[in-house]
Amino acid sequence: MDACIIKHLEDIQKKLETKPAVEIPQCDVVPQPVQQEPKVSEASKDLKPQIISELEETLKNAQRDLAPFIQQLHIDRTQMAEAKEKQEKDKLDKILRYTRLVFLPHGFSDEELFQIEEAVKLLVQYNGIVNCVSVKIEKKKLKQTDLKNFAWNIGHQYNIDSEVLAMFVVNLFHSWFKNTEKGTIQKTLHNTTGTYSIKIDENILEHLPELEEKVLGKKHK
């Protein structure tokens, strides 16, 4: 009898152990979103190698085109430098031509004209001033104002500072300006009132053919 009771109790214990747990609702718990792995379509998988291949091809083409690009760029830079050099030379030649024609009618010797042109060349190329001791130009009938106007006409073509132009005038034409202060010359470089042999002209290069005709008596080509 006792054995039957014990067996019955063991069966009840087993049933209790296997009974499913009761779920208790949790009102205050926020449901967590379910994380899903991003889906990659088969088309995207096939497209990736294609893009990489196209990028590699683009890089190869760029590397292939780099050498001829640099070569052409070097040619263009050289041509640009040569064109600029020629342009500056042509401009200087016209400036020196203007200088010669301006002073030619006023009794300057060949040596004096040469000195003036060399001084102008030094001024426009290097912003330099000739040493007054090395220059020998005798005073002529030209006025101080003529020489100042000449200096202004030259300086205007190259945007040369007025102080430099004043020193240029004093050193090159010191026979005219030995008793004149540089500051006075600097303030009176541009003169438009009065009668002068050398007038203010902002466009001496454009007017060079007219000057050649006036001085040489014919159109000079």
C-alpha cells in the first residue's frame, strides 16, 4: 500500500516539473525592433565587379594620357614664353625708335643719341638709372619740360614710378637739371599747358607712324 502511494506521488511530481511556465504580460517594456540583415540583390552583386572594372580602365586611360598631356603643356608654355618675349622685344624696339625720332631733329650727335637710347633701355628693362658721370650730353635748345614730358611718355608705357623717372631725368640730362631738386621734377613730369617740342602722348607706340612721317618726311614701313 505504501509503495502505491509513493508511486502516485512521484507521478504527480513529474507532471508538476513538466508543466509549461505561465507568461506574465509586461506592459512597461518597449518592444525592441528586430534587426534584419540588409538584403543584397543579385543584380547589385553582379554590378560591383563591373564598376571596379570601369574604374580600373579609367585610371589606366588617365595614366596613358598623362605623358602626352604634359608634353603638350610644355610646348604651350614654351610658345607662350616665346610669344611674350617677342612682344616685349617689339615694344622695346618701338620705344627706342620713338626715342631716336624725338631727339633726332634737335642737334644731338650720334654718340649722344646712342647714350640716350641705352639709358632708356636700362630704364624699361631693369628699372635702372644710368650713372650721370658716364653720360655726356651737351645742353641743347630743348626745355626742361620737353625732357620731363619725354620721360613721362616712356614711363607711362611701363607704369614706371615717378620717383624713378625723376632720377632718370636728372642723371641722363644733368646739364639741364643740375640746379633742380629731384622732388620738383617728380611733381612736374606731366605738362600739357604751354608750347613744347615734346608733348605728352599716352599712345606713343600707336602714333609712331605719324612721328616717322613728320621727322623723316615720308611714311616709314
